[in-house]
Amino acid sequence: MRPFYDRDGITIYHGDLRELWPIEAEVIVTDPPYGMNYRSGRRKSHDSQPIAGDRDTELRDWMLEQWQDRPALVFGTWRAGRPMCRTLLVWDKMLGPGMGDLSLPWGPGHEEIYVRGQGWVKAEKRQSNVLRFKGYASRDGERPDHPTPKPVELMRHLLERCPAGTVLDPFMGAGSTLVAAKQLGRRAIGVELEERYCEMAVQRLERVDA
């Protein structure tokens, strides 16, 4: 398949991951459909629409089966069932409690990241598995028009701990993984089913070092 975008070491494919497989890469960093049938309550142009493939974890599980035990960082939630992993990271969004179950006195303010495989790069000092990076607030003017965008600062932190080589994001969304990879001078490949998000990712990549 011809790339949707291919520049400065970053390649984007618009299509179904299963039709593009296999893809040559050394590590996966991705935020796949969680199996939550998530729909944002925001009213922007696109991000109130449900995420494609988010009715179950079939796509995530298919990807992990193909990838086997190679290095991967995979976002997810305990509510949809955790995949097998070596450990998990907790991303503290630093935004206060989210909606969740309103009958409870606590609201969710975090997401999980599952760590699989070997070869992770250690920092000079061992770090906590709780990662504190501010997420996008609902009225943040910098927030990409996507239901579940991840902050580039968080993705940079994760990529800095990844083994060397090409990074693959099979569920690219608005492209935060690719933006972080470009900032770090890393080769990266993104795959996205929805063309509007491919276009959004290209716009964000073009603003790096513009």
C-alpha cells in the first residue's frame, strides 16, 4: 500500500492494520481501542463520535498475538481486561477526577499502560511506575480534535525508555506518538483507519520544527 505520508523518517498508512500486516518495526507504542465503545461528551466537530473498533478488544488482542513477546507499550483499562504484561504503568492525568461511576466518591484520573517484552532503557535513576503528565482538559485550545488524545510530553517520555529502532503505532489516532518520535529524531510508522485523523497527524507533524 502506498503511504499516506512519508517524510523525515515518519510514515503514515491510512488503512486497516490487518491488511497491512506484517510491518517491520522494533517496538510498538500505541493506544488501541479499549473495548469500551467510548464516546466523548465534547461537542467539537469529530471527537464526539465513537472510536472505530471500540466495541471490544478484538483488534488489540489480534495485534498482540501477531507481535508476540516483542517490546510493546499498550494503553488500556482494567474495565476491559488487561492483556498479559510484565508490569503496568499508571498515567496520572493531573486533571482531577473524571466522570466514571458518579455514585462513588472517587472519579477516575488515570489510565493504564501495559509493558511487554524486553530491552527497555533505564534512566540514571530508577523511576516510579506512576507517570504524572497533564492531559488535555476538555476546553484546552491545544487539544487535538480526537476523543482520547495523548499528550506529546507523555509519549516522549515513553519513547525515551523504548529499545532502539523503528517505533510502530498501529492505532495512531491524532498522531501524538509520531510527533514525539519526530521530536526525538526516531523513525516511526503510524497506521490509522480514519482518514481525518491521518490528515490531523500530518498537520501536527508539519508543525514540528516549522
